[in-house]
Amino acid sequence: MNKASRTSISALLALLALAFLSPIYLMLVNSFKDRAELYKNALALPDSFSFQYYAKAMDKMNFMSAFGNSLFITIVSVAFVVVLASMTAWMLVRTDNRLSRIIFLVFVSTMLIPFQTLMMPLMQVMDWIRGNLHIPMLNTRGGLIYMNIGFHASMAVFLFHGFIKSVPIALEEAATLDGCTKFGVFWRIVFPMLKTITITVAILDVIAMWNDYLLPSLTLSDKGLRTIPLSTFYFFGEFTIQWNLAMAGLTLTIIPVVVFYMFAQKYIIKGIAAGAVK
Amino acid sequence: MSKSNKGWFALFTVPLLLVFTTVVIIPFIIGIGYSFVSWDGIPANPKVFVGFDNYATLLRDDRFLTSAWHTIEFTVLALILVNVLGLAFSLLVTMKLRVSNAARTMFFMPNLIGGLILGYIWQFIFTDVFKYLGDKTGFDSVFFNWLIHPQFALYAMVIVFTWQMAGYTMIIYIAGIQGIPDELGEAARVDGANLWQRLTRIIFPLLMPSFTICLFLTLSGAFKIFDVNLSLTKGGPNNATELFAMNIFNEIFGYGHYGLGQAKAIIFFVLVAAVTMTQVIITKKREVQY
């Protein structure tokens, strides 16, 4: 291709990408406008940048509390998934017997079950545990974390399993001969070698858990426990007609995602590709 | 296995198995049981065994059947649009242009934002911005409030879902394209193949594994869509866009028909499993080696 046509395709691609993100532009500009200005011209840049709607949205959504809840629940859940699933997957790969194969098969085959099939009976099971074993599974962060781990277990075990199969066993055997326990072998030798797949699992789970609405909406009922999607839902139910306020609220919820994307873009794109291809 | 090895095996696997069993396995099994009873969800009220009545009822449930039909319509449209756009983006972005990386970053961005929030952003666009555009430009046959029109509200969902997923499939297609050796394209070019021939005879056949993955992901994603449905249309107008997942949710938690709703949920699982398995098998067969 000659230089001129490359330049024109470049320009076209740049325009296409900008047009693709125009909804974000519309959200941003209208979060600064007052009602009259918004209805006069929804596409124009705002006359002035006043952050009054942001302050109000932050207050109405209880944003800092929701952000803290989302962060805590996501980080703790992901940490548990990575630790437990990698340990399980390693044992399943290194113990070659029928039990291992059955367990792995069960993990893989449950990946097809949609959440809607499990949600109602799950609530009954959690309610039963609360009533009979006196463990507070519902309306607590801990309970939600527990369920997050369960729902993301299959995918994580599947990804770790595939990766560990390609890790040579020789190092582990040498360490065992030197008197290392299984625990030591796993944490000192194996786990450090799982870095790439750990990042993939962590990124896929962070995105899924951070954005999850349905499971938290079923388990958390206290206002103070709301995650970002939950508080967005309740906020939106209340202020749909006030678009400027709503847009400011939505912008707030997107800021953490954009920051995460900026810092981890390389890993996110690699992780998405690796996670999907497996 | 020696005794100590069994101990280690248990120590490493039991914690996750315990969580997994209580969260996925047990609910799945008792869920099948719930689909054979009639129950309103109140613990004090009895669960009455009704055999296959719930399954018979759902087959006569017009709202459920309509919702199933709309889900299929939505899924087919979304499948086509997401993959055509994702593939086009991936081809553009792999042309090694100066703006390629920035464009890739921008195309993928919406995928990180949750479906609930995407739906709200677009609710504003389809109602107020569209109305504004219609008033200003006069094209009010295109730009009107899409969300109050039954058919256009479904199209609106297709657009939002496409906006969310196109960048995701783009990433997978890019990985596939980068796996194709440059010499293949070069050799074809030397032999006089034009761009279209190179695409359809070389690139696309070699991308079959990527098609498998992308079709699988879009198919199951579209079929199970809930968040965008909830935030964009809430199933409206007049239940015209109430898709499968939302119909199940409403049946159980909205109307308190726990048994009937769970029977729908079991049917939903069977359909998801059957459709995705068939699709994977068909596309796998068409993959070629080079």
C-alpha cells in the first residue's frame, strides 16, 4: 500500500475509534450542564465546568462507601480464588487417578450452568446454613465473598489445570528429594512459575466481580453494604429524570475502571486473549 | 496413594471443593427438585409436589414463549453484529498503522464497564439524545425514542450489547490473525490474489479457531443477557424486550412462583448447554490445519 492511502486509512480508523466512544463523550459533557442547557443542546460542550452534580451524586450514591465495599469484596474474593484454585488444580494434575479426573470433569461441566439456574436454590442453601449452622451467609460481605469463590472456581481451576500440565515436573521431584513438603513444593517452586496464568485468572475475575450486579443484589440488603453496581441501580431508580445528575453518577462509577485500564492495559488485553483461547 | 499423600490431596483440594459444592453443586441438584413443586417462596408455606405440572405450564405460558422468541431474535442479531464488527476492527487494527494501538485501546474500553452501567448510559442516548437529534435534523423516522417502540427497543439492546462485546471479540481475532504466518499472505499476493481473495481463501479459513471461540462467547453471553436488559429497558415496553434471564428472574422473585420459575431455569440451562455444545462441535469440524 502506498503512503497516501495508509494515511487516509489511519485517519479513518482514528475517526471510527472516536465515534465508537461517543457515548462516553455524551455522558461526560452532559454531566456538567444544567437542565436548560442539556435540553437546548445535548451534543455541545458545556458552557462551564461546574462539579456540583458530581458532589451531589457522590453524596446520593454514598460513593465512597460503595467503592470501598466493591474494592474489598473484589480483592478478597480474587485472592481466595487464585490461592484455592491453583492449589486444587496442581493436586489434580499431579495426582493421576480416577478421583482427580472425575473432580476435574465436574468442574469443567458445571461451567455451562447459567447463574439464573442456581440463584434461587442457592439462596435457600445459604438461608439453611444461616438458620442451622448459624453462619451469617446472607447480607454480609463474607457471605458474598464465599459465593464469589464458588462461582469462579470452575473457570479458575480449568485455566490453572491447563497451564500446570505444561510445567515440567523435574524441579518438583528434586525439591521433594531434598525434603521439601508438598506445601513447600507448591508455594516455593510451583506457584512462582504460574505468574502468567495467575494474572489472567485475576484479571478475568476482577472484571467479572467488580461489575457483577445480580448476585450482590440477591445477597446484600443493607444500604451500607452496597457495591458500586448496586448503588448505581438504586441511585438510578431515584434520579432517572435528572440526566445531568445521573450522568455525573455514571462518570464516577467509570473512573475506577478507566484508572485500572490505564495501569494494567497490557495485562488486561493479554489476559483476555489467553483466557478466551484456552 | 500413600496415607500422607492422601492427606496432602485433601488439604489442597477440600477447601475449594467445599465452597464449590455448597455454592454450585447442591443448588443445582436441589434446583431440579424445586422445579417439581409448587411454592411461593415463603418458608412457612408448604412445598407441594406437582410432578411435571410446572413444565407443562411453562409450555403454555405465552409470555415465556414470546420471551424465548425475542431472546433468539436478539441472539442472532447480536451474534452477527458483534462478530462482523469485531472482525473488521481486528483487521483494521492489525494493519500496523500509526493509530493502531490507540484504536485498539478505545475499541476494547466499553467491555470493562459493567452491563448495568452501559445500559444506563445508552438509556440517555436512546431517549433524550435521539429525540434531540430527531428534532434538530428532521430525520425523526430514525431518531426518535427507541425505547418506547417494541421492535426498536430490542434493536437498542443489540446495539448496546454489540458496543460492549465487539472489542472483546476483536482481541480474540487479533490473537488469531497474529498467529497466521506473514509468508502465506505474501505468497498469495505474489500469485496474484487480490485483497478479497486473500481474506476469504487464506485469512478466514485459518481464523476458524478464533471464530469458534468468539461465536461461543457471544452466543452464551447474548443468550444469558440480564444486566443490560434490566438497566436499558427493564423488559419494556409492555414486556416486549423481556428476555429469557429476566423472565425467569421475574417469575421467581417478582411473582413468587418459585417452582414454575425454577422449571424455566432448568429449561434455560438445557437450552444454553445444547446450543453452545452444538455450536462448538459444528465449528470445530470446520477448523483447518496448515
